[in-house]
Amino acid sequence: MLIFITLFILFFSYLDYRALMNGNVNWGFDLAYYINSIYNTSIGRFLITSIPGEDTFVSKTDHGSGIIIAFISLFTYFFKMHFFFFSLFKITWLAIGAIAIYLIAKNRFDDERYGLLFGVGYLFYPMFQITCLSDFRPLNLIITPFLFSFYFYEKKEYFFATIFSLIALSVREEGIYLIIAMYIYFLIKTLNEKNIDQSIKLSLSILLQLIALFSILYPLIKFDLFTTLLHYGRIQFTPEKITYLNFLSFLILLSIFCLPSLFIGLFSFMNLLNLPLYIEYFLVGVPAPFTLYTYVLHYYSSAIPFTYLSIIYSFYKIKKRVKAKNRILIFLIILAVGFFLTLLLVRHTNIRQVYDLNRYLKTDIEEDYYEILKFIDTDSPMAVDGDIAYLFSLRPYIYTTPSFWEVKYNVTTLYKSKYIILPKNETFVEEYNPENKAEYKEILEKLDKNFKKLYEGKIFLLFENENF
């Protein structure tokens, strides 16, 4: 099992690193936001990011990810040494979840072979691979500690279960839903077993975690859960998003989750625990924010744990219907066919990009990046095009240039930065804001006249503010 996990970590870390160096991320601005806050925390500027244009406490503008950001900051030395270590950290954290799956399946079937089957299968599970190769998000990091928590609750080892559960809760606020859903599952199970003692221990464990979360952890990172829920719910949900195309897009998303097992376990109680998440995906328009077959990759990882666990538990229920000597082979065939069909379905969505070889081939962006490093120091403030700002965010002060979202955004940051990096062609400006191109060109010409041009690459221009 460890050999499979090691090979997966090395291969997918390299792919993720190549995508980062090529600028092939979906939300470069958000990634810069996280990396900058990670770096600042490592130098004593606790959970501070300068990306919005001024020093901002992370939890005031985003979700409750402060605890995990503070933890990741311990590894900043390696990230500055080489950007590959950032990808290595992310993929290693995610891939270790396969060990939890191995333990859960082994315990459920009381057979190590099934642990290996489902543990390795988890590494090939398309939605998990998609999560690994999508942008870094604290949301995705919930999966691994949650799976370990589930395993230890299943074994009734409440100390370790509580530790991993508390880690999952502290990663981001979505962890609250997963932990409560898991609590409902195990509470019903212990009550059905008429094991009141275990029900009380389980309830106390969850209660203590929630008390610690709301009385210690959230105040520490200055995070207000209810304000965040109100804000994001209000800006995302509108009645007009409930359309036929939205519903069809949601069904495609559901198929990407459940087709890998040929829909075995689709209506299992374990998978029904995802129902609130599925309802959210449908109501807020997340599955189809722009067009049919278009998905924002990082939103869906919260549904992975219960979906994959439903596969394990559903296969366990049907094992008696399959002859023992053929059971492993038949389960393997079902998963192989399901994974293959899922990949065929994925080809018709924007998710196919993670399986596109060209995404990982060397590009001019990487060449420009290494040339620019020769001209700049490591600590001076910079204003960088939002799509690639993450590459330069391991510094105290970094701002995004006006080419991201709208041209007028944070124009003043250009003048409080020592270095400025912009696309050399105005067509690099977001295509869905074409009206910004004229303004952008004016700013580029103004910079060309008033700032010293240090480097002109194939994609980007580097300016130095000599009055800084």
C-alpha cells in the first residue's frame, strides 16, 4: 500500500508543480492569497495577507482556514527553497487519506485484500485525482483528517478520533457539516446496537470539539461563522439559478461522483449523508456557474469522503451475493469499468483539463518566471498580474495588478510597489471583461513612460519603480 501511495505522491506532485509553473490554475488570485498569508504567518505577520491592496486578516475576507494556514506556514522554508515542495505538501496530505481508506475497508471486510483493493482504488478514484490536480484550497485538506477520524470512531478509539475530527473541523467551516453528519451515522449505529455507553462517549467527543472550535479556535483566528454563511449564501443563491440546465449539470456532477462504482451505493444511507451538500451544489448554482458542463473544481471535495465510503459499505452488503473465489476480481472489474466510464464522461466537461497532457508541458510563462527572478529581490513589494501572482507571493507584500477582474482594481498598488509584472499584450486581460482592454493599454503605456523596464519576456513585462 505504501509503495502505491509513494508513487502516487511523486507523480502527482510533479504534475501539480508543472501546472503551477505553467500558470495553469483556475484561480491564481486566490492561490496567491493563501500563499502570501502562509508566508506572512511564518515571519510573524500572523494570518495577514496584502493581496486585497492592504494588510488584511485572512478570516476577515475568507473562510475559516486560519488554523491550517498557520500549520502550513511551518513548512515555508521548503516552499522558498523550491516551489515543488508546495505541491509535494499538498499531494502528500491528500494521498495519506488512502491509508485511512485501507484501514476502513480492511476493518469492514476483516480482510487485508479488500483494504488494498479500496485503498489503491481511492488513488484512482477520478474525483479524488481531480481534487489533487485542481488549485490548492484549504477546503480540500479536510478529506484526510476526516477519513482518519471516521476510522477511529468506527473502532471506538475516541481519543484519536477526537484529535483527527478536531483537525478536520479546524481546516475550514465545511468540516462542521461532515463531522455532524458522521456523528448522526455513528449515533444511529450505536443506538441500534443499544449501546448507550458508546452513544454517550460519541456525543461527548463531538460536543467537546464544537466547544473548542467556537470558544478557542475561531476566536483565535477572528472568524465569524454566521457572518460568513450569511454572506456567501446571499451572494450565491438566486431563484433564477434553478433552471433545467442547472439540474442537468447537477446530474452530470452526481454521475462523476457515483459512476465509478456503477452507481452502487447511490441510495445508501452513507451517500444520503451528502444530501445537504448536493442540495447546496444545486441551489447555489455551483455546478453550472457559466454554462452547461462547466464546474468550479475545488467546490466539490467535501462530498468525496461519504461518496467513497458509500462504495465500500455498499460493496460489503452485496459481497454475499458474489462467490467468494470471484469476489475480489468482480469488485475490481466493476471499479475499473466505472472509473473508465467516468473518465469518458469527464471528457465532455471542463474538468478534462486536469487530464490534458499539454497542461503540464513547459510554457513561456515558466521561462519568463525564471528570468524575472534574476532581476528582483525576495522581500520588496510587488504588483503582479493576478493570474500568476501566486508564483511571487512568498514575500511580505504582494498586490495584484489592474488586469485581474477589472482594470481599476487597486491601481494605487502599482505606485507602492518596487516591481510590477504585467502581461505584455492586452489580450491577456480577462476575456469576460473586454471593455477593460483600452484602459489596460493606457496603464501599460503610462508604466512604460514612467517606470524603468527591466525585462521584456515572451509573455510578461517587468518594471521597476525607481522612486520607490
